[in-house]
Amino acid sequence: MIIREKNLKLKLSDKDEPELKKLNAESDDLENMSEVRMYPANMPVEMVFSIELGDKLIGEFRFTRMRWFNRKSELSIILKKEFQGKGYGTLVMKKMIEFAFNKMNLYRLEAEVVEFNEISIKMIEKLGFKKEGVLRKAKYSNGRYYDILRYGLLKDEWER
């Protein structure tokens, strides 16, 4: 796919294209804008954990959008409906926040919650996350758009 405007050409490329890698490696300016490109090849940008109760899979937890130089990650949790509202989500979140700050040496955690998910909003705020902003009409569901609420938690806030 190619998009043209006057003498400008935007060409869909592979992220591992040699010329793009060279551009990122040689430019001090790009270094501050493209952190993921500076990672050694084996640095994860996502970690996925299954949540099991006994021998039954009940959900999933993820660290996503991991940025190692900035020491931050986004959190995501999904539980099967029959296991929601029983404290499992809060317990998992507490353990994974501790893991992130104490074992992974992260400094900042982020979370997004759709405006109608009141249970998750209460949980995330109870865990000390601060509302930092709103992504207006960023989630499309059931024929309409909803706001996504952005939250953040810093290591020193958690330790207090």
C-alpha cells in the first residue's frame, strides 16, 4: 500500500526493514521517540499469565505496552463472569502490582477502563490508581461509542 501527497510517499513497510533499522540506530532524535526499537531482541513488550483456581482456568492477566527504559507497563485483567465479584480480580491485581514493582523493577503502571465498567473502576481506584485522563469516545461497543478512562499508579504511591 502506498499513499502519495505531492512529493511525499508513505509506504507500508515491515518493521524489520534494514533501512528503517539503520535510520533508528543512527539518529539521536529518533532515539527518544522509538524506545521499543532500542530493546535487545529478547525484551518482551507483553507478558501473559493465565489465572487458575485449582485446575480450572478462570481468567487472564497481561502486562502490555511494556516500556523498559521508562520502567512502565499497562495492566489488563479478564475473569470469567462466574468468578467476578468474588475478590479474585483484586487479589490478582495486588499480587501482580507487587511483582511489577518489586521483581520487574517497574516504576509506573497504567490501566484503561471503559466508562460503563463500574466494578473495574472501583477496584482500580481502591488499589490506589489515579485517574489521569479520558480518551473520549475511544471504545465502540453495541452500536455506540464510550469513553475510556486512563489510570496510573506510581511505585512510591503503592508503597505508601
